[in-house]
Amino acid sequence: MSFVRNPTTIFGTLILSAIAGSTYHLRSHHIYNREESEARSDEIEGTLRGHIGLIEESLDRLEGKATEADRGKKMYPLRSMCTYQIRSQRIKRNATAHPFQLQPPTLPREDVNALGVKYRRIPILSIGRDIYCDTRLILDKLEERFPSGKLGASQPEQKAIEKLLEKWTVDGVFPRAAQLIPPAMPMLNDSKFVQDRGEFTGRSWAKSAIAEARPEALAHMREFFQMLESTILADRRDWVLKTEKPTLADIHTVWPFHWLSGMKGALPPTIFGRDNFPKVYAWIDRFLKAVKEAEQNAPKCTTLKGAEAVKHISQAEFAEPDGTVDDQDPLGLKKGQDVESWPIDSGFNHRDRGQLFALTRQEVVLTTQAKVGHRDIHIHHPRTNFRIRAVGDSGSKL
């Protein structure tokens, strides 16, 4: 895998997860049980140790000693959903050290903007000049490109369960989990953060709005816990697919439950105590232990400054130089056509625009130009919950 060692094709990984990294770090997953000042000090070390993101063997270890500049970036939990999934992929074998670069918790993010990327969610992964957006697409790509560390199911029935759990967690569980951030969380005293999250989600992040939505969210979350307790985990299996080790199905499912269980004040113990859902908590504990064991032998990664990361990416080659457009796709778009693409569930005010390079059932790829170096880059979006539209076209298409 010479491209890993070649600085011209280095994985310029821009993980936009400064907000939530510490929440998911395995050595500090109870960080929010402490004072915010402590959360910004020693525990920030290794904030991004390596998946939500499974960002492959490359993201298997996203850890570095935080600098004073890093500590000035508030470490909030919300955005760590994706970071956690990527980091959990440290269960993969054959880990490869990779550079990474932290981004500020709120817009603007000048380094990402310098690459010509408008997409604002986390994480994003660069393999050469191919920029992959949305954790679900990132996971699929890493499974495809690095089969030696594959964690996904191989049997059709297990693949179906894996995909259904991915959709259930992202589209069902997570929106309710995000409503359970306690109003007393320090981040909600930050007007810039509150305004940024309102723009990001399209709903109010005022403390009064969060408090009003909380009872309904708790009712839904109790149902989600109960579903796992009484169905998938009812027979006391260790892992979701009855495997010897955790798989992608576990990663897709565990992160919002672990996230909430480690956030002080998120889940009332009278409803969500370990006695209420013993199998769920035992499963979370097993998962954390498995990731911790995998971490111990993982290589360290280096931290890049913003300008360095942009330079590495813009000077690299394409990881996927060829692209085809499905001529049977219902959208009827043509290769080279000017299009725009954006998520429709959150972050929908930020649209990437470029020439259509590839269009398949799984993804759309746009060619655009980096603002630094002025070289073409490829931006990859998944099809699920993204809208693609020809520029100048009044109609919107999924």
C-alpha cells in the first residue's frame, strides 16, 4: 500500500469533530460527568483516536496530544456521533497511522472551504483528491477499498440486518438522542454554538425548546432501549449478529446508546438504569472493552496544521480516477452536466456544486476546484437523504 507512504497521495483527513471528540474517546467517555474546565485539559488528549467513523485503517487511530490552540476549541458531544463510529473501527486489524486535522466546532471552517467543499457535517475523509462525505458512505468505501480489515457482514441475511440497523440508528434513534442533551450542558450557554446548531438542524436550540421536547424524546428512547433489550440482545448474545467479535452491525447500532449513557443528565437513572436494561449496558461495556483492546496496538497518528492538510490533499492524485454515470438512473442526468448536491435531513443550507463525474445507486460524485492550488477534486455524497439537482433546474431530485 505504497500510497499510504507517499506524501502526494496521503489521506488528508479533516475530521470535523472537535465538538464531540472527547465524548467518544474510550479513555474519557465519562468526561461530561466532570467540570467543563477539566474536559478542556488533560482529557482532551487523544480526542480523536481512531472511528465513527471507521475511517479505515487510516482513521483507526486519530489521536494526538492537544495543543493550547486545540484546547481553545470547545469539545462538545453532539458532533461526535460520526467521530465515534469512525473511531470504533479501530477494531479493524492492520491499522495504518495517518495524519489528521481538527476543525473548529462551528462555522466557518476555512481549511475545508479552501478545498472547495461546502458540505458541513462530520466527519469527512480524503483519500488523495477524493473527498468522502457522510459517515455511511465513508464506512462503505473503507470496507470496499480495504477488505483485509473488513467488518461488514458477508451473508445476505446478515447484510440486511446490518443495513436496517444503520438506517434505524441514524434516521430513528439519533434524532431523538440529540434532543436529550441536557439544558444544563455548558455548550448551550454559548450563543454562537446555539445559533450554529439552529442553522444546522433547522430547529431551535434554545434551552426552553430543548426542555419542551425532552419528555417525548425520553419516551422514544425508552422504546429504542427496550427494542434492543427484548429482541436482538434478548438471548444474551455477545454481539448483534451472534459473531465471535464485534462487527459493523454493532458499530452502526451502539454509538447513540453509548453516547447518551456517558452524558451526565441525559438519561434519568430511574428509567434508564442498568437494572432496567442490563443486556444493553452489558453489550455497550463489551464493545468499549473490545475497542480499548484494539487501541493498545494501534500506531500513533500525527496532527497536521490546516495549510498542511490542504496542501497534501490538493497535491495528491485521485484515488478513484474513473467515474461512470448510470444511464438508467431515474434522474436522467448526464456526465459533465452542472449539478448541485446536498443533504436534506441536516446541514441542508450548504450545497456542493460541480460537474457530474459519477452517479451510481450508492453515490454521486462531483468535480469541483479547490480554492488553493486550483486543482480539480472529487466530492463524494451518498444517495440516501441527499438531493441532486441540475443547476438552473427548478425541480429537485433525490
